[in-house]
Amino acid sequence: MGTLGDAVKIRLKAPPVDGRANKALIAFLAKALNVGRSQVTLIGGQTSRMKRLRVDGLSLETATQRLLSASSDPPG
């Protein structure tokens, strides 16, 4: 995982087939941010490498701190 300006780069092991990579991304972010999966919503880029997500219940500062301290092990 790395940062690119306002973006975060995350590598997934899950293939981009049948939404598996999107599900793996949501699961990874929920765990890294210590929130429920239902609080992480993919709002743009469903079929793109660049995604936009919304995380309910966290400030941007808290989310950034938690992501930066998360494990760099790729999910799923």
C-alpha cells in the first residue's frame, strides 16, 4: 500500500472478475479502518483501476492515520 497525493494505492490478490477485487478491497479497508463492511461503499470506478470509496463514521484524518498504520500485506 502506498499513497499518491490524495489517493492510496492498494494491490489486491483477488482477480478483477465478478466483482471479487471490489469485495476484497472493501473487506481490506473495513479491517484496516476498523469499521464494518457496510460503512465502506464503492461510489465510483466499479470496473476501473481507479476507485472512489466512501467510509461512513470516520473523519478523513482518522481514516488516513489508520490506513498508514495498516499492514502492507495484500488482501484476498
